[in-house]
Amino acid sequence: MPPPVAPREEHVVQQLGRQRNDPYAWMKFIPSQGVRALDGLPSPLREHLEAERRYADAILQPLTDDAAWFRARMSARTPERYEPGPAASTGWRYESRVPAGGAWRIFSRTGADGQAQVLLDESERAVGQAYYRATAHQHSPDDRYFAWAEDVIGDDRHRICLLDMDTGVVRVLVQSDAFGYGGLVFSPSSRHLFWIWRDAHSRPTRLYRSAVEGGEAVLVHEEHDPSIFMQVARTAAGGFVALTLAGPDIGEVRLIAAGADTDPPKVVRPRQRGVRYEVDEWNGELLMLSDADGAVDRKLQHLDPETFAVRGELVPHRAGIPILAVRPFAEALVRMEREQGLRRLVLTYPDGRETTLGFDDPAYTIDLAPSQPYDAPQVRFVHQTPAQPPRWMDIDFASGRRNAIGPLELGGFDPTVYGVERLQARAPDGETVPITVLSRRDKRAVGPTPLLLTGYGAYGIASEPSFSLPATVLVDAGFRYAIAHVRGGSEKGGRWYRDGCRDKKRNSMIDFIACARHLLDIGYAAPGKIVAQGVSAGGLLVCGAMNIEPSLWAGVIAQVPFVDMLNTMSDADHPLVPLLRPDWGDPLSDPQAYDYIAGISPYENVAQAAYPPVLCTAGLKDDRVPYWEPAKLLANIRYRGIGGKPAVLLLDPDSGHQQSDDRDSAFAQAALFWAFACHCVGLPVPRDGSDGS
């Protein structure tokens, strides 16, 4: 089936003395009100997107059996998923699980008498909804209420629901336009819920306070700087509600003291360009985690809780050892930091003693379990590797003993048949780039194999070497799976991030190519059989690398990819553009930024070359990376590229930047990606019901 041919309509843009033509600008549509829907699009655009969907169905339909094999393997390994809550020192223990054969989470609590109470069954909330995703689940400090934010449209605009755990009654406390990601918290008194509202541009701009018993919401703070995002949380000991106002290179924290819910928030440090900080409390003092005074990997100071004056430095800045987070407990301060690219925990006791916890695995990650009580006698964390499913562990503060709570048991899964390696590629400028590789230990990993290489490399977000059940199934089919820890992330600290953003963003793409070439050189990847995969800004990474060396890739999978950089960063009304200018540059005011972005933006830089098969996903309701970005890129590849390989847009009319948050949707998408990857490299998928062995 021939692909849709998108009309090229001249659309000349004059900007900073420069001129460009954007022939597919007509694909962009923002409704005057409401959310996008297929039947509300202009006729030419609707017809084109419907043609894209028919083309995608026709191209991907032959992969149905292969995708079914992958999906069956994933489902066969999936038991009931249980995430044990931290042992409560008093009162209730809160937990979540996905039941065997189910797709959605069930949240519950268990009392000291062993009696369990179901708080939220997401499968019931999702009934009748084309899209459902919930976040920010939390209980009130007095254990009376349970709150969560849910999106039933797909546009990241949430409603906030409140369960009275005494009566079992669920109310919608906030009907719409709430910001769920770090956007709600109970006051220490449990009488109020503080929550964040999103404006017409989907930016979180207001903090409100609502009484849990009902009534009119009260405005607490309104932010007028569009480059600032906000989050709200309770400090660890429950002494304050903290409103954090921040961008990539600026920050400000305002505190509301416990018992003073209705008082205006107090500023800890006025915002200052070039300085970010966070605030928590421990041992009768405030803690400030800051990058001030050149501390790019951050330092930890303690402050007077009344005057906010600095009392001293708890942890100095150490270049190359970034402090990722702190979690205070009454008995110890737990610090998460990174050394040599891998996470470790450091426990600091009130008397100044310290204990460090790391692991010997070549590549792993650890995370602190959420919602742990301040007076808990231990800290709970989760350890995992690309070959080892998550396992929960406690560290007892008094003895320092490490206690295993239990691993996630997968049906028919043996972690010992997989090997994990940490390798180093050398970029052309001499920088070494870490790579995490997952392989089979048996004959399937002898010699070069097909390779799936993934990466992200943006906003200082590290690509952690986590366990991925779909990745293990792909490896069983005959692939190696690798993560390129390119510049732009934070795997090697603040410098690593800064060396992969703004006018150094091309480094990320060159690093990604260097990782692919290194795996070819050492015989891990077979020539012509490398598939690249990236999500969002990771889509920019892989599509940028594809433009630089299109012949290197057997295929490219780009999920909701940020590929129309120049036009998006020139749109001041885009929800994220003012916030992210420090990461990408401002082509509206800076000619050098314009020229640099114009030189790397995937849409503008499609070459007259043979392109590999490309599969892009998009959500029609996505405001972060709208559908027109991948649609324009694919139209340009079809127009300029040669060779006629498929360039496919997989458009979901019901979702936004993320798909529905159920296990079935996640497995179905991964299975299709793996079937596409196998087709790109010519690898037959087993048909006999085996696991690939």
C-alpha cells in the first residue's frame, strides 16, 4: 500500500532576519476550546490522518502474529504484581498490587489487626473510559482520607478524587484542570488539600487550598512567570507544606507551617537565575539541597527553621558525585547520590556517623519506596538490574542490617540466564560514554546479534538500568538490548547534562552513534541490524542520529518524538517552551540559538538519502509533543528520502503524551515494537509457542 502523500503548502516564516519554509505547517491544529478529536479536525487534516491510520494498519497488519508471540511471552511471565508498603510504625500499612491476570492497580491498606481495606480499584474507575491514567495516590496524615488525581480524557488535565476511608464515600473534590504530577498534598492537619491548577496553556500556575469537607477553593499563590513550573509536597516530618517553583536554572521555595494552613507561604530564598534549591526538614532544622556557588552536583546545608539562615554545611559539593535526593527520617537522613554513573544510598545519623550502601552489579538502579513514615525504624528501597526484577529491601537504622522483603517473582523467568555488562564507548571528542547491555548467556549471545539501542539524554534525566520485562522477551528472541547513557542526561553529574543541551545538544546524537559503532566494533551488534528506540526527547535523539547517519540503522522506533524543534521552540504559547528555553535555547530572541536548532532539528534536516523503516507514535490529545511533529517528519522523509522504506505514523486518537496506564496497553505496544524490530533486521519470530530457546 503506498503511503499517504501530504500536500506541500508554502508557509514562509520570517524570524530574526532568517527565512524558512514550513510546507507541512497546515498539519498543526489547536481547537479554540476543548480537546482535539478526529471529528473536530479541519477536513483536509482529518482525511490525511485517517489515511495515515489506514496505512499504518496495512503496513503493520502482517506483524500481527509476531506481536502476538511477544505479547503472549510477556503475559506468561507476569504474576500478580505486589508492591509492599513500608511497615508502618503505628496505624495502617498502605500497599498496591496488580492482581494475576489483571491490568490495573488496586490500592489497599492493612491495619494492625491484619484486616485489609480496598481503597481504589483502578479497573472499576476505568470502566467505560477510552483513556484512564491515575497518579499522586496518597493518604492523609490522620488516615481518614485517600486522594488521587485521574485523567479520563488523555490531555494531562486531572480531576482530584477523595475517599473518606471511614464511610467509603468517594467525592470529586476538584472537577477538572488540576495538575496531578506532584500537584496535590494534604496539609499536616489533614483538614485541607493543597492542589495545583493548570491554565489554558496547560501550565501549572496556581496553588489552591480546599477544605476536605468541601467548600470553595481558596487561591494561595499565582505564578505569572511562564518559565516556572510548580510542585507541592509536605516536608518529611510534617512541619511544613512546601511549594517549589522552579525551572531548569532557577528555583524558589515557599513554606506554609503546620497548624497555619491559611497563612500565606513564606519565601525561603528569593528566586535567582542560575540557582536551584529544594527544602526539607530533619532533626529540628530545615535542609536545603542547592547548586548555588557553582555546586553543579549540589550541596546540602542546614537552615534555621524560623529565620531560614544557613547554620552550616552537612554535605559539601563533590564534583562528579551528584546528590539526587534526600529522605529524612527521625533516626537517620537517607541520601541518594550517584558515583561512577550508579546510584548508592548514604545514611547519616544525628551524631554525624555515616553508612554507605551500594551494590556490586555492573549496572543497577535503586529507588526509595514512596510514602515512608518519618518515625519508621528502617528505610525501604527497591533494587533492580536489567536482568533482575525489582526486589524490596529494608535497612534497619539501629543495627544497619539489610533485610530482604522479597523479589518480584515472574513465571518461568530465570535471571541467571541473562548477563548485564557496563561498557564504555569513545565519542569523537574523546569523551567516554557508558553503555548498559543485556544479553543471553547462552549460544544466542555468541557473536554479533541484532541490537536494539535505546537512549534519552535530555533535561538531566538519567536512563537508569532498570528491569524491563519486555526487554527480556526481546533478548529471548535473539536480540541484544542496550542503553546508551549519552550526554544530556545526568549519569556522570551536572557536567554531563550541560554538555548535552543548548549549543551542545548535537553531542547527545554523536554519543548515540558512537555507542552503536562501539557495539559493532566489539562484535556485539551485527552490521545492518541495529534498531534505535527513543521516547519524547529520546525521539529527538534517535531521529537526529538517523539524519546524521541514516545507513547505520536497520529501523527506528520513535515514541511521541520531539522532532519539530525549531517550530515548537518558536511557539511562545506552547505549554513547555518558556520553561525549557534554558535546555534548548530561544530561537525567538537569539540568532545563534536559531541557527543551532535549525542545524539539528530532525524535521528540517531530513537528507536525500536512503532511510530505514521508521515507526512513530503520536497521541492526538498530546499538548507536550503534539501529533503534528511526527506527522511532519514522516511526510518529509517520504518526500526527500529515497528507497521507499515504510515511514509509519501510529496515531492514538484517545491518548495524549502517555497511553492508558494499564499493563495490557503497555504489553501490546511493546509487542508491536518488537515485531517491527524483528522485521527490520530479518529475524524470524518463533511460532511454536516456545520462549525462543
